[in-house]
Amino acid sequence: MNFEIKYAFFYLYLMFIERREFQNFLSKLNLEQHKSHKLRLRDVLDIRSESLKNGAPQTLEDLPWHFLRKVMALNGTARNTSLLKVASEDQGTNEDEEDMDIDDIFTVLDTDLRDSLNPLDVLCAILVCSNSFLQQQILSKMSMCQFALPLLLPALHTSKCTLMLWAMRDIVKKWRPHSLAESRGFREESLVLTKMPTISFVRMGSCSFSKSQLLNELLSPSQQHHDFFIHRDMESGNIPREIADGLVEISWYFPRGKENSDIFPEAIAVTNLRGDIESHWLQFHFLTEISSAVFIITESISEKEYTFLSFLKESTAKYYFVLKANAGKHSETLEFLNKLAPILKLNRPQLLVKDSTSNKTSAIAAIMNSSPKIVNIETMAETAQELGMQVDEDDKECESASQSAKEITTQIKDVAEYKNKNLRLQGEPWKNLAEVEKEMCQMRTQGDTPIEEYKNQLEIKLLELRVQQKRYGLTDGLNTFIKGIDQP
């Protein structure tokens, strides 16, 4: 049986297991009803007694709402899923913990891990249970918090992975590449339309070190460490994942135009595949298609890994191996690396050691200087569709919203002219009204006029302006906008 058939059977089996695990996971969070009746933005922004609570979550059912409310408030602790333990009277006091045997310490640790959930699992469940407009708000707020964003959701409730294009449509970034540093210029563009090199990091086999922690070190300026990606050393990050394996996250580095402190001179995107590439071949294949370079992190390469990687011989991506310096099986790994070298076109600079962050930074800098492949997220969406994945923007709700937006934006040829024609309450009427209201507070041009008489004159003028505003009816542009937001 060849590799493709084996993988097809394995993929179907894995999909069945994941579907069952996902249903059980939703039950833990009390989100089963939202699998079909999606959460809306108004559900999150609705003010009620539960939403006013600002404490730590106490039960698993609190976790989705804790994340949503924290991230909407741009709170950097939104991804923390640790549960607050409330001791009851029959649970005893801290003295019981002091009397506990040393032999029980690992039992307690195991219990603590089972009592909570991995933040990535919670995020995946929330996104699947949210409608497209709430998804857009979640990713926009996560971007403001400098959290890595989900690019590819694993196949949890459908048979296909989902690329989150629509969910990122609202995000705009501003940066100063080194090419514009002297002129003090900057670029400000929609994130999904910005073309840049994409560097992907994946794991092959089990690793004793954290790939995500490595990425955080790579993307963080010196003395300014930031956890873009959740990793095992973060609070709640060491909890085993239940449904998030196969998730592909994406983060970006945007330079500030300061050559002394910028890590890279131009903007780059960095993706991170959760889980082993052998279990998630489709996501790995996608990354090889869209990336300028793929960094494979592994501790050893045997016959099994060699056979797997040999299928990449037609790939045009550039591959780098990040190896653990003190890992065992050096001779076997070197043997198969030498065999892979002609297949993957490997040179010595493409074999890196984990213990040094600088050599990976230098490798990425070299990639950026060698005319790398540049893509945007829209291009990634096309690649995803070619590989049989689905794109969130293909959803009817998104298509309807996109069509409504196009009906408005296609009418805008000149912004000033469009505003004068369709937004008649702005411009001169609004300016005159603001001046009268300001004068009512400051009375700067009152002169010798008695204060009551002058105030009465201003009120009459204010009324005339209001009457003038009232004469303006709804324009075609406003009617189109209202029709769009009234759609269910």
C-alpha cells in the first residue's frame, strides 16, 4: 500500500477521533448549543451580572466567557485558563496541604492539569462556535494584544481545515521598513493584502524544548520579550492539548525603521504548526506551498522520517533543520541528513543548532536578502482552496456582507465628493452647529449684548441649524448601508 493510500486511511481515522473529542470538549465548556446557534458579538457585549464579574474563572464553563470579555478589553491575561480554586468547608485548610506526603506531589500536579484546559483548545472551540462577525472582532482584538492569530483551524466540526481570511479583514498594520527610514515614510495597509515573506516552523517527532518559546525569542527585541505564541512555560500552556493539534497560527514582525534595534529590515510573517507534521500532512503541505522557507525542528532523523521527507523532492520551498545539540542518535541523524541533502537541496547553512537563536535570525535575514517568495493572506486562501481546504469567506454570511460592502465602496471615487453627497450632516452643517454649541459655553463674542438675550440668539440659531439638518433625507449611500447592517 503506497504512502498516499496509507495517509488517506490514517486521515479518515484521525478525523473520526477528532470529531468525537471535539463534541466532548464542547460539553465541558457548555458550548454544545452554539455549534449550530452561533455566538454573536451582542452576546459578548451584553451587560448582565455575569459580565460584571472581573475575577478569575472558577469552572470550565467560565473559560469561554473569561477569554471573550478579557480579549475585548485588550487584557493581556485573556489566554490564561487557570481556574480559581474555591475551598469549601469540608475541604480542610492549608494545614492539610502541609501534612501531605512528598510522594503525593506529582498526584496533585496531575490533578491540577486535569482541572483546566489548554488556551489553544478554548480558542478553537470559541471560534467554531462564533459567527463570522464575532470571529472578526476576536482576531482584531487579539492582534491589538500582539497574540498570534489562528490562520488554519483544524477540521473539528467539518471534514476540512478552515483558513481564516474574513476574520482578518478588519486588521490594518502600520510600520516603517528600512527602505523608508531616511524619508521618515511608513506603510499602512490591510493585513490580508500585504505581501511579505512567510517563514514556517514545524515539528517532526517529539521535542524536549518548546518550538513556540523559540519563536517568541526570535520575534522579540532584546530586553522586550513578548509571548506571541502560547508555550509550555506559560501559565496554562503546559496543559495537554485536546483539539488544537493541527492548528496553524500566524504572527508578524513589523520594523520601526530603527536599524540599531529592529530584528529584520522588512515585515515578515511567521507561522507555527501545532502538533507533529506526520500527523498533519495537509497543513504541512500547505505551509510548504506558501512559505519562503520551512524550519523543521527535530531531535533525530531515522528511516521513518527520511521516507516521510523524501516526498518533498518536488517542493520549491527552502528547508532548514533545527537540531538539538545534545540529542542522542547523532550518527543516525547525520546519515539520513546526508541522504536528504540532494533531495531537499540542503547546504551546511541550512542545518542549525537549537541552542543558538542568533543563527536562526541570521538564516532568516539571509532568506530575506535572496528575493524570497512573497505572498499575502488572499494568496494563501487560493492555495488552501487548491488543496481542498475551505475558506471562511466562502460562507454565505460573509459573501452577503462582502457584497453589501462592495455596493458602497464601488460608489466612492472621490472621498470628499462622496461625503458631501451622501453624508450631508457632516461638513459645513456639522461645523456650524459645533461652533454655535461652543459659543454657548464660552460666550466669547457676546460683546455688550445682555447675557440672556445673547443666549436666546444662539438658541434660535441652533434651532435653525437643526431644522436645516432635519430637511436632509436619507441618501442612497446611507440606505444601502442600513440595508446591509439590517441583514440577519
